[in-house]
Amino acid sequence: MVKGKTAVRPGLSAENLIAAVPDLAELADLSAETISKLGPPPRDPHATRRCRNFAAENL
């Protein structure tokens, strides 16, 4: 991802980024993975209710 004006946008792959700094491999073990989709994990619809119940019972 590459920083854009208001957010990040697709850019170089992880492999491209590692290849851009070949000497870095001498300092650290590097690996790269390019994933096709980014986004939040699936939302648990009951999480908010559980938090409220926990707060009511423990605060």
C-alpha cells in the first residue's frame, strides 16, 4: 500500500518492496506476502452487547 492524499491505495507488492532494498537482507531475515484483499475482520454482532453486560456486572 502506498500513502495517498486521504488514505492508502494499492501500490507495490511486498516482493517489490523487499527487492527495492537488497542490502537489507544482510541485516535481517525478510519474507513477503502479497494479499489480494484488505479489510477489517468479520464483525461479531453480539460483541457490543457482551461489553455492555460485562460493564454492568463488573463496574
